[in-house]
Amino acid sequence: MSTETSSQEILEREFLLVRAKILEIAASLDRIGRAPGDAAQDGRLELLQTAIEKLLEENPKQNSERAKQIQLLFSRPYDKQWKTTLELTR
Amino acid sequence: MYYIDPHIHMVSRTTDDYETLAKMGCVAMSEPAFWAGYDRGSVDGFRDYFEQLTSFEPKRAADYGIQHFTWLCINAKEAENVELSREVIAMIPEFLDRPGVLGIGEIGLNKNTRNEATVFLEHLDLAMKTNEQILIHTPHLEDKFQGTRMILDMLIGDSRIDRTRVLVDHVEEHTISMVLDEGFWAGMTLYPVSKCTPARAVDMIERFGPERLLVNSAGDWGPSKPTAVPDLILEMRRRGHSEKAIRRVVYDNPIEFFSQSRGFVFDAPE
């Protein structure tokens, strides 16, 4: 179910919005960097960095799946044996 | 355009919101039972809450021309207390035949624990015994993928379940296919931060088609926007989708899904 909008038209429509979102991320990372303390040791910062790198991956198969890939990056893994692990009797 | 919000917690919203929603074209809404913002202490707390959902909220909605429907359960967060959950589940049948009650919901998982899964399964038993539709909450953020897989395992493992009568809500990019591929309905919740934006929801409608898809605002205690469905309508128009296509998602689909409940007596606007 799509309309006939071209990628150029979508870029035209969304460029400023994406630019604003990137600036928000940049400002947040600057804020963290300027503040005292050692957030660099917090695994979540590394996770954010990995997520940002994913945006730039040149994988044609995944290029339209960035949102899904990043969702999975931030997700707890699924354990097929969860019923046994949790000792669920049913 | 008339629309129906299939998942919104009006107990957490002021009456001004009903007025705003009515002005924006909302003609009906469905309100699942959820967490009060604190853990209730007894089954009577839930009895009072169900009274509010089945008596007071429909009257408050009707003052603005909105038809209000509801679902009953003990939510996933409070399901960690199995003893209380069993008392609530035993009490739910007192309300199932009240006007406007659509079924059992929003049941699900929160942190994906054994107790939550146990109570989820016992809700399914009740739903099957009284032939109810089911509305399911999938967990937030990092728990969503794991929890959705676990929920689907439990649903698929139960041959009594009619998948076309089950709505798995709060799907996002990494969970939508697994829900649709298994034949369930999928709901997308339009939250500004912790769930899906209107733009991302429209992306998913475009990629997967409108069949068995619903969108909702899940207006809530926390940061949420009860007018999120009109935001999606605007986004779809902005992208050039026809009024018919938009109406399919925000009006026809909720009617199609809810029409499977004996409690859905809907007066369609002319």
C-alpha cells in the first residue's frame, strides 16, 4: 500500500526534520561529554554508538530495515527454552 | 473523518480530552483495564475500577457523543501478585455481561516473568470459558521483542484460540511481522517517545498493508497524546493516501475487529 512518492520527494519533505533530530542527538552527546563523571563506562553509551553506526551501514538488504535492526539492538534476547528456564509448569 | 480509538485509557484523562476528541472526529473508543499508577491492594480495588470502566466512563463519553467500550483484566504489571490476580480473575465474570464490555484485556507481559506468564495463561482460560475476545499488551522498550515472542508462544500453543479474535497491541518494527504472520490482529500505539510515531506507523501500514492493523493513542498517565490518531490521519493525507484507505485503518478495521464481541453494540454515525 504505497503512494507514488519518489525518494527525492521524501528527502525534500523530511530533510529538515532529520537534520533537527541529528542535532538533538549531537547536543545530547555533547551534554554527556561536557558533564563530570564517567558515563563512558556505561554500556548504554556504547550501545548508542553502535546504533548510530548502524544507520550508516552499507548493506543493501538491510538498508530499508534500519529501524528494525536498531530495535533488535536495544532488545533483550529471546530464549526458546524460556518455559523451562522460568519453570513454567503449563 | 470519523475515527475509532481502539486503545485509550480515559480514566487517566480529563473531561476536556473527551471534548477535544469529539471535535476531532472520534465517535467511539475502547478502553482496556490497566495499571492505576500504583499497585492496588485488594480485589475490591479492581471491583471499583471495573465499576468505573463500565458505568462512569461510558456516561462521561456519551456527554460528548462518543461511544465507550471496555475490556477487563488484571494488568501485566500487577500480575506479579499471583494470589491477587486469581481473586481478580474469579471476580471478572461479574462484569462480563455489562453493556459495552468487549472481552479480556489488556493482558500480557511486563518484565516477562514466570508469575506474569502464569496469570496470562489463566486469563486465556477465562476468555475461552466465556468466549471472549482478547486484547494483549506487549512489553515496553527492551522487553518487547522477548515478551512478544513469549506471548505468541503461549497463544500459538493453545488450540482453543481463534487468532482472528485476538489483538496483539503495541507492535513496532521488530514485532509486527511475527504477529501478522501468525494471523493475529496487530495494534500500533502512537506515543511521542517510548513507542511508535505516526510517521513510523504509516511506514508499517504501507509496508504490510492495512489488513488486520489498528492504530491507537493509548492515552495514558505518562507522556502520551490522545489526539495521536488524528495525527496519523494527517500523515497519511500528507503522503497522498486516499480517504478510503485512511478510513479503512482508523474506522473500518476497529469495527471489523470489535464486531466479533457480543458487547459491541455500535451506533454508526450517519
